[in-house]
Amino acid sequence: MAGYRYTLLALPALLWAAVEVRVEPGREIVRPFETATIQLRFTGGDRPRGGAMPEGLAVRVVDRDGGWTSRPFHLPNSEDTLGVLYTAPAKTGKYAIEARFKSQRLAAEIEVTPAAPSHKAAESVSFGPESQARDVYRDLAEHYAPLVAQETWFEPKADFLARLDYDGDWRGDNNWDSLLTGSSQAYVYYAAMETATHYFLVYDFYHPRRYSDHCTGSACHENDSGGLVLTIRKDGTKYGRPQVMQTLAQNNIYSYTSDSRIHDGVHQINGELRMWKESHPVVFIESGGHGVFGAADGERSRFSPERQEFLASTGVVYRFGGVAGRPRHPNDRDVSYELLNAAEQWWPRATSRQGLESRTFDDFSRYAPYGNRPRAAASEIAGAFLGRKYFANQARPFWGWHDTLALNRKLLAPGQWGLDPAYAVSVTLKLPSGVPFSLDYIYNSYLQGKAGPETITALPPTTSFAAAPRSSPGGERHPLSPPAEKPNYRLKDHNGQLEFRARVDGAIYLYIHGDQIEVEYLSGRPIDEIRYKLSQPLPLQELNEPLPLQELNDVKLDDIEGRGTVRLLEWPNAGNQFTAKIRIVDDKPGASNYRFRLSLKR
């Protein structure tokens, strides 16, 4: 027992030798915000065995504002000693750390002073501000950027949010060894997809290591990646309304919703989708293994969204701020992170030999989705970050994530949850009937034929047709003259149709509501030679039918002609007062003829 300092407080004589407490040698004096390990040595029959923690053990800092303690861990190469990571506060002084075990109460003392030697490695890498060039979904990604409650443990820097090249290079097989000297600046990767009815945002949290105090199986490996997919319904407002958040933990999906009409499917609903400041989902990331859960998941989350406190350990709270901040210590509660576009940062390396040559990615293979869904935009894509420490190639970017249950039932192939989120949420949960849900992407740069240069100009939907001012990000809306031919509406039909022709020179939006069409010019000259015919006004509803108006079951844009592109950007629904939004882009010199048919069914 030499070297252990312990204090016995009101305990039976027969139990006094069950546990002994001390500060790790050489760390009895620490600098503010630095760490030291509190060691707990067990004797007798109460020793920790098989990785399990002894029941009834609790460790805390006695003095108020005297620092913080992590959850316990097993010290390496020791069968009878546990550790708790102590983080020193800013205030100098001597502080007592108390350990309680059954009837025992023991304490060790630690001194905090700036005169103590530093044990914190200097970081050799620092990143400046990111480029101001922004993709059009960046604003949406910022609006919904999650509040991240990241638990920390005995390797806190492995728990900090990071970027893949945090150590100054793109190699994935040296990230374990670069942990202490690499940058602790905080980043989150994102990807955006869009259909006519929904937006989908993927947030990918990267860590340099997955670690454990028992590195068995794949508990420890180089690199780590987990995250969430947020499903947002377009409702006529600028940012839409979130419906579902699905998170990933150890190859299992967990689902959280703000829409009571959504029910259990292949997966059950695990809790409420909780927001911070109305638009930022709150997520909890466990330390070591980095599983991601909704913070309102009482069964799995160790973070209280109401109190903004970690319930069993230390942790860092990250909020989007547009700046890559650094945690001051493992219990920092206000750290800013920056967003990085995965399509720019990762995808080029994951779809070419560049990823192999830079030793960034590995496990290249062909994406094979279920459900006759679109294939990837590249013939082969990397399935994993290159890693060699402990277990090779264990960490996967979002296009390599899989859900064990959906995979076993052959509903979602590896990578399909992240690459095809519209299809994924539709097969894993029961979505409300009668509410439009399109599976056809307007924009998805990761799948074949779902993105092109013109798609990058997509803008969030405007507010509802009737309530909106006649202006939007592109300019004023101009109503088109009614057709010369008097319409003969078929009001009792459950199907509707618009046939439209015009000459277009540039880029325009068309808004169809009731029996009126408005045009908004993004570039080029006014359209001419306009001809259109409506079989009945939107919405497809008889005048004597009761409110609320019925949602459409299907909306389809087809029979398209023109040298440029025609896209259905917004499906008419109750949220936008049944306004269809179509974009035509003619990017060649001079005007050209365009034709399309919009078919609607309820």
C-alpha cells in the first residue's frame, strides 16, 4: 500500500481494507484545467472482475467548484485498480476527492497551481478560417446544426470532435499516434439531399480514435465516425419542419420524432426529437465508443437537455458558431464548431485513386442498394477510413454506415441509410398516410443522375403563395396571362394535369397555385410563346368538400422537352397552400423551347 494516501471516515473495521485511494504518482500537483488520475485499488472479494465495475462505487470532488471527475475506468495492466480522471478547475487551491464504496468513505487531496509542471502536449497543427465559398444548402445545414453533448472519459482528446486531417495530413493510418499533437479544433461534416417534399441532412461526427479500457473485439481502432440523419418536411417556410432524427450507435439506428403521426416500423420510436433554441437537435455522444443518441433518450443518454449537464461523467458541449474552437478542458460546456461539406472534403478522395494514394480511405467496392434504388455516382466508393491500429478499417464515413436489423432483413444495403435517406426513413418507420413523401431526388450529389451544375442553384422554398410578398431570393414574381382558350375544368376528377410550353432563355421558377401561374426570373430574358392548359385548379378538391384539404398521393413531372433541365422543386401540400414549384434552367446562348406535363393525383 506504499504511496497510497487514504482517509477513513466512519466505516466498520472489518471493511476498511476493501479499497484504497491515491492520486497517481507525479500528479499530486496539477495546473489549472489539466488532468490527473485518481487511482482506486481494491482488495479482497470486491475487486473489479471481467471488465465490470463494483456496485456502489461513487467518486466526487468534495469542494464546490473544485474540479470534475470522469466515470471510472480500468487501469491498463492491472486487475485490481480502477481510475477516475480528475480535471482541475481554473481556481487554485487544494481540493479533496472522495470515493464511496459500500460503507466506506475515503479521500485523497490534490493541489491546483499554475506553478505545477504541464503534462499537456503542445499541438503542432492549427487550421485557419474556412473558405467563404458556400453551397446553397449551407444555410439549411447551419440552421439545423445540432447541439452536441460529447461525453469524455480517460482519453478526452479522443472524444473531442475533430476533422479527418486533424494532424495536418490526410493519412488515416497514423491518426491513433497523432492524437496528442494533432489539432483539437472542432468540426462536423455534413451532407444535404433534397426531394420535392423533404430535405435530408446528414451530420457526421469524426473522432481520431475509438478506445476502451478493454480493447477486445473491435472496441479499439484507428478513426471513428458516427452521426445522424435529419428528415425535414417542406411546409412552405424557408427551413421547413423537422419530422425525424435517426442516429447511429454500434451499427444500430435509433429514431426520434417531433411528429406524433409517425409510428414504429422496422425500428421503434426511441423518444422525442428535442431541440435547443427551436431548430438545433440535441444529441448525446458516448465517450470511448462514440455511439450517437437523442439527448431525450432516457434509456441511453447520459445528458440532461434541461439542465445542460452530464449525468455520470465529464463532457464537452459543442454548439455551431462558424468557428472551430478548442475545448479548454474535458468538461468545457461552450465550444464552437465549424461545418465542413463532406461532398467537397471527403467524396473526391473516396471515389478515386486519390484516396488510396493519400492513404485516407480503403475497402473500395461497388454500392449495391436494395429496392431498385439509384446506384452511386461513382463505380466504386471507399467503404472505410484506412486504419491499422488494433483492428483495421473499422471506421466508416456515412456512405458506409449500416443498420444491422435493416441489413439482416435485406431492406437497406451497407451505405444505403446515408446515401439514400428518403428511401431509408420510408422503410424503417411508418410515415403518416395521406401526407406527401417523394422518393425522387432533386439533389443528391452521391447518387447517379441526381445532381448536375444546375442543381447547385437550388434555393429553399418560399413562404406560402397567398401570404408571401411577391418577391423571393431571385426577384419579383410575375403572373402569366390566363390562357386564351376558356378552361373547361373537371372539378370532380381525382386527377389533375398541367400542360405547359414556353421559350426560355436563362433560369426561372414557376409557381402554380389555383388556376394561376407566376414566374420568377433568376437570370436571362423574359419567357415568351407561352401556352398552358390546366384540367382543374390546385388543390384538387371539390368546393363542397370539408376542410382540411386533402393531401395529394402522387405528383409527377414528365413528358419533358428542352435542351436544359426542368425540375419539380416543391410538391404542392397543405404547408405551402398547395403551390407547386418548378425550375427551368437553359444554360446555353439564346432561347429554346421547353415543354412539360405536371400530373397530380389525390
